Amino acid sequence: MNYDLIQQNPHLIPNDGKLRSRVIAAKNIRIELAKAFPGVKFSVHGKRFSGGDDINVSWTDGPTSKQVDAIIQKYSAGSFDGMVDLYSYNHTDWTAAFGDAKYIFASRHYSDTLEAKVIEKLKGEYGSQEAPTVEEYNQGRAWSKTPISRNNGTVGLHWSWQSIISRELQQTAV
């Protein structure tokens, strides 16, 4: 075990072998997320199954998925390559010291308030009053309209209100 890592991270719980590695990792993920994003409520749950174990992290609004992934992915025991149907373990000093799980998942949810804020911001940017409502966006009914004029009259999915709002939500930290 890397004792330097443990000394450098006294706020984390070292993996002493008494608890499952997944349990230690989930506790440490909770600690790190609370420290990095005070005031944001995260749900961190792990489970064991016949092929291994996982940890699922979910939250509403707050930091972006990219920001959370930077913290939680270091607890991953490896990675899965779907092209060859193979899981490759990647043992690191970090996971030996602070726990791991075979799969680490992050799931960010958006409140209606954040969605409305983003829609209003985009209406201002695109100068369009034909933006969808929060309800239309949540029901997936914003694919057929676009704030960008097209010469041939077609709307590409990439430039629909649905995709523009979705991209903006993913990049918006609260």
C-alpha cells in the first residue's frame, strides 16, 4: 500500500481490508464530493452482482458530469472494451489505498428551474421567441424546431432546440 498517498489524503478512509473495497470507495467518493461541491446533495450507492460490483453517483443540477467524473473515475477498477467484450483491470496505488469498484457511473439530473434558466439564456442568444417550454423539452418534443435558419428548410437533429438545450445543460454548472 502506498502510505505516501494516505498521508497526502488524511481526509479519506484507507482501505485496510476490513470492509469491501467497493464500500470504502463509496465512502471516499462521498467525502471527496462533499469537499469539492459543498451544498450539493449526491446519492452514492454501490451494489455487488455476479460479475463484480458498481457504484452509482447521482445528483441534481450542481457541477457538470465532467467535474464529477474527474473525482469518481479514479475509483474505477478498470475499463470495459465492448469491441472485444473484455474487462481489463487497472490496479493503481490510488485504488489499493482508497478502494474501487468494477464500474463507476455518474448520472446528473436537471431541475425544471435550471432548464428554464438555460432556455431563457438560449432564447436571448438566438433571438428566438419560438423556444420550447420546459415541458416540451422534457417530453422530447423540441426536435422539430430550430433557432437556426436553414436554406433548404430541413432541420438537422444537431441544431434542434432539443440538442442545443441538452448541450447547454451539460456544460452549465450551478
